[in-house]
Amino acid sequence: MNLRALGEDGLLEELLRTLPRTAAVVLGAGDDCALVKSGKRGALDLLKTDCLVEGIHFSKDSRPELVGWKAMARPLSDFAAMSGLPQFALVTLIVPSQKTLKWVKQIYRGIEKAARTFGVAVVGGETSNIRGPAVISVSLTGIVETKRWVGRGGGKANDDLYVTGRLGGSLRGRHLKFVPRIVESRWLTKNFRIHAMMDLSDGLGADLPRLARASGVGFEVDQAALPLNRGCTAAQAISDGEDYELLFALSPRHSARLLGSWRRKFPKLLLTRIGKLNSKFEIRNSKFPGGYVHFKQR
């Protein structure tokens, strides 16, 4: 069976089941970040690595400074998904020798800008030549309080589902300029009991089923309620991917307080209830489109 037939989720199921673990692992591969025991009382360590591939995540014509910003912002968005605080980063740059020094310096300018914005120290990495497209990989470490971390697997039947911001049309340039929702995530876990959360990197159509599957529940979405970017359809909001907004679930009894408090704290950022989780692992929307799936897209 080739990888196109498996898709990303199928490949991960094949690979992750045999990975070695120790007693220090709280949450291993399969969520937005790995979570391991820390030497700091009341805290856990978070670890995450992510990459950008030229021709997949950015084009040859993309502004290199924006590519660098995105390279750092992607793993930062995963930290936001678990309410983590990033601390240190390693950057691996794999580029063809035809790339110019100016291009590389502009990539690093974007990396440094994102790192400074979120208090990250870049402490090392690796460089290598390649004959193919450029690849930029960023690995992050950080911490989260033991009582505040959120994974994908805690969703409960009848929980309300929310998304931050607006969805769809990311390829018009937003996928290079998004701001990781770390500030918003930290506020959420300080003030509310968030049952499950993740960032929307592959689109609602791919990521919401992942959250529901990890939680052992189903979901239903009110497509008419989806917060759309200008000029986008509901199908694009579900399928385009690379929105990097937060998707989270919490008890409906807290929804009214959440919406009121959110409007006061983040008046310029939309928060929308888009549906709920169900008791059964099923999708109530029979025509719910899928999102971006690695290896299956040409």
C-alpha cells in the first residue's frame, strides 16, 4: 500500500503504535505537542517540531521573511493548542546551494521576529544542502502548568464547539501572516475549563474529526454559523486549511459567560459557536467536506 492510499492519519497509525515510551511520557505522539514530566514542580515540558517545504507550504515567489515567520509560527500555534508557553527553539535549514545569502538572511529575519514576539530563544539547529526544494524545520520546547494543559482527547458529549477568528481563503496570503493564538489560549485556560482543543492547520474538515476521534465522540456543525473570511464559502472554510485558529470544546453551561468575557477581553477577535459534540462517534453532517490530507493531495 502506498502513502497516497494511506493518507497522513493512516501513516501515523502505522508508525506510532510501536514507538518506545518511558514513565516520563505523559502524552506521546499523536496530539499537537508531546507532554513529558518536568523537573519543575507543578509544570510539564512540551516538545514540538514542524517543517515547511517549498512547493507545499510556500512557493518560490513567497516573501522569505514571511516564510521565516510561518516556520516559527506553526509550532507556536501547536503550543497555543495545548496552552503552553514556548521557551527554546532549534532551527534546521535544508536548502539548495543555488539559494542566495540574502534569501537565507531574510528567512532568519522572519524566524527571529516571531521568536521575539513570543519570548522564544533560538539556541541552535542544523544546516544542510539539498538538490530538491528548500525545507525549514523548527523544534520548540517549553512548559505548561500541570492543571492547565489541554489535549484533543478530553471532549465530552454535548460540549459546545468554538472557533476563534474567521476561516477560509488562507492561500490568498493569510497562511504566511497568521498570529499564533497563545495569548488567547492562555486566557482561556486561566478562566475556563476547556475540555479539548487544537489548532486548525489542516482545515476544520480534517481537524474536527481528529478531535472527535481522540475524544471518542461525534460532532455536528452548523455550517451557516461558520465565521467566513471575505469572499469565502462554507466549503472553503471547512476545507482550505492553514487557518491556525483555535478549535475548542467546553461545557454549554459556561458558554454565556465565555462569550461575554471574550468580547470584553478580545473585542477585535471573533469567537463563534459552530456546533457541538455528540455522544456517538458519528458525523451528523452527511455532506461535511474534508480538509487537507498530506500524501493524498497532488
